[in-house]
Amino acid sequence: MRQVVLDTETTGLETSQDHRIIEIGCVELVNRRLTGRHYHQYINPERDVDQGALEIHGISNDFLAEKPLFSKVADEFLAFIKGAELVIHNAPFDVGFINHEFGKLDDFGLVSDVCSVVDTLVMAKHLHPGQKNNLNALCKRYGVDNSQRDLHGALLDAEILADVYLLMTGGQVDLVLGGNNNQDGTTNSLDKIRRLSTDRPALRVIRASDEELSLHNEKLAQIDKASNGRCVWLAASDDAANQ
């Protein structure tokens, strides 16, 4: 499955006031693995950046003055996301702005015409009800390094969100138990089970020596004393002896 983790920065908060996208950042996942492919573009919004937005992302009008218009990069951007499942934190905001930009162009529909969308904010609220679920809070909760995130940036935030999403939806994703990996990250079904020969030699049983058993019992006695008689191993041994 191909997914694109996406973030945008904008001139302000409301498309109803014709605020525009000024930065798009995307990273690609295929079968839950980062491929190294990404899309990143700054955009001239043809209007001023609000002061409140500038304080969040630090992208100035002067910096954007020589950047391309959205109309010049729209085809390339659409080609990158088309057919993918978009992974976005607070998806209605970013999707709303992309649709706003598409709406200014001929022959461009809606994001929903070419992509499905997963909202990681909705997912996080379901997993962690009543807690902070912004990206910084999720980084702290899942141990994702966001030390470089002094200001918001679309590509950096997309990269961070990709790590958070993978941890939030499956924990460790690179460990494969058994089988041989194909190039696409899947496992050969015939290699999942390795059967042993029925005529193999019997396995050796190595029993603990008297000295090892004595040391073991001493350790259990220490644990039992330190826990005021609540050593689970001793309790289980007593139960077994009484059966």
C-alpha cells in the first residue's frame, strides 16, 4: 500500500478569507516503510502572510516573493499524491486548503477524487482521550525526536508525523520474524514455517547442578524476604507440590 504523509503551511487560518498555501511537504511510505521519496515546495501565495502565521512558521513575504505560483507546481504535486492514502494531522485543515487551491484552477477536482485520507488527530483522540494530541505531545508520548522543530515546517513536520504514525499504528515495523523478505517488504508465505525432520536426533536435556539449584533457591529466598512473602515463583512451586 502506498501512503503519503502530508503537511502544509499557509498564510493564515481561513480559506474563506482567501488564505493560501505557502509550503507543501510530503514523504512516501510503501508497505509501512519510508522509501526516501518526498515532495517539497515553497509557493508564492500572491498575498501577504498574516503576522500570527509568520510567528508559527517563520516564512516571510520576502522569502516567498520569488517562489513559483501554485498553478505552476499543481501538476507535479497532484502526480505525487494521486492514488495514495494521505496521512495528515488535522486533515480537514490541510485538505481544505488544497481543495481551495485546486478550485482556482481549471480541470482540478477535489482531493477526495484522487486520494483517501487518514486523520492522525482523530486517531490520536481515539487512542488517548482527554489528553493533548498535537504533534509535539505525540512526539513526547511515542519518543520521537522533535528537537529541530523550533518553528513549524511542512517537510519536517511530515517526516516527524510519519514516525509518529508508524509507532501509533503498529509499534516496531522493521522486525520480520521468520521467512525471507521480498523486495517489496512482504514475506514469502512458503518460508514462514520451517519444518524439522522427524528422524532428527533427540534434543539434549541439560539439568541444573546441585550447586546451581542451591544458588537458585537462595535467590528465591532473598526475593521472598524482600517482598514480604510475595515471591510468585515460590507460591507457584508450593501450589504444584500440593496438587
